[in-house]
Amino acid sequence: MKNVLSGRFLTFCCLFFALIMLPVSSRAADAIKFGSIDVQKVLNESETGKKAKSDLETLIKTRQSNIDEKGKAIEKLKTDVEKQASVLSSEARKNKEDELEKLLREYQRIVQDSQAEIKKKEGEFTDTILKEIRELIEKIGEEEGYTLIIERGMVLYSNKGIDITDSVLKKYDTLKKSKK
């Protein structure tokens, strides 16, 4: 009997507490402000993002021309070895084949080094821009009273009214121009 009374008393206390807190919770819910942002859009469409992409494309073209040059040298040597195979001595042919293998290894190393350099540079650009965007979003969140700002890519649905991407994009471009 005592357990039943204490259980009912506990239930009554919980319900009473919930009823008391309900008006407070509904007032607090009115003050909640949500925002969503498409960080990828800011990365791609900001002036800094466009410049980073352009710099990366320039680096890719430079490395690709070097790779193409080595590829042509390999093709030329390969063609020469095939044409001269019947007239070359076995030692001369072996020397040419060794030279061809050396050029192939060098070519593969250049390709790998170029890919690693491009990937590293892309990571540096992206990390720098993302850090700046995060700092700006934090500042906007504090100044404009947001309770929560989430990445739009992780949300299945949200009201278009909470999307602050364009606002962040404009503020980011303005911030970067003022620093120059």
C-alpha cells in the first residue's frame, strides 16, 4: 500500500512539474531561431572559392603539361625501339628498353607526385575557406540570435525561410574584400 501511494505521489509530482514548466517551454520555443546553410555553395560561389578553384586549375594545367611532355618522350622512345628492334644488337636493344623502363617509372612518379600535390593544395584551400566560413557563421549566429545553424546537406527538409546561405555568401565576400 505504501509503495502504491509513493508511486502515485511521484507520478503526481512529475505531472505537476511538467504542467508548471509547460508555459515556460512554450515561451522559450518562441525565442528559438534556426538557420540552415549550404556550405558547398559558399565554397563554390564565393570570390575566394572561385579564386582558389582557378589557382588549382592553373596548377593542374601546369602539371598536366609536364606529364604530357614526359608521355610524348616515352612514346617517341617506344616507337624508336620498335622500329630499330631488328637492326639493334641485343645489348643496344636492352639498353633502350632499360631507358624506356626508367622513363616509365619517372613518368609514374611524376603523375603520383602531381596528384598528391594537387590534392594537398585543394585540401589547404578548402580547409582555409571552411575555417573562415565557420568563424563567420559563429559570428552571425551570436549577433543575430540564432539558437542553431545546421548544414543544409544533412537535412532532408527545411523551410526555405531559414536558409541563410546567400546572406553568409555576401558577408563572406565583403569580409574578404575588406581584408585586402
